[in-house]
Amino acid sequence: MAVTKDPAQSATATFDQDIQQFRQQLASLKAFLMNSSTTSIEEFDLAAEELIAGVFGRSSTNLET
């Protein structure tokens, strides 16, 4: 028997994952600002840009449905 997924539950799970990724990115920024990070500002900036582009790019299609 095939299991059908509720689109609302799938979207909620995706958004929960996005929020968790933002939390991780903010923790990385906090570490950077407290001088306990091993990454450069350029690495942080690139990761932040990719995260934002990925999340908002994917979210925009969800809003149109």
C-alpha cells in the first residue's frame, strides 16, 4: 500500500529544516563575532548567501501553489 504525503506536512517539515539551518548559520556568526570561529568572513558570507538563496528561492514556489 502506498503512503500518501500531506503537502502541508511536507511544507512544514521543509520550513522546520530551513529554520534549523538559519539557527546554525546564526550560531556560526556568533562564534565568528566572539573570535572563536575557524572560518573566515568570506566563507561565512558565502554560506549565508547560499542558505538565503536556497530557502527563499524554494519558499517562493510554495507560496504560489
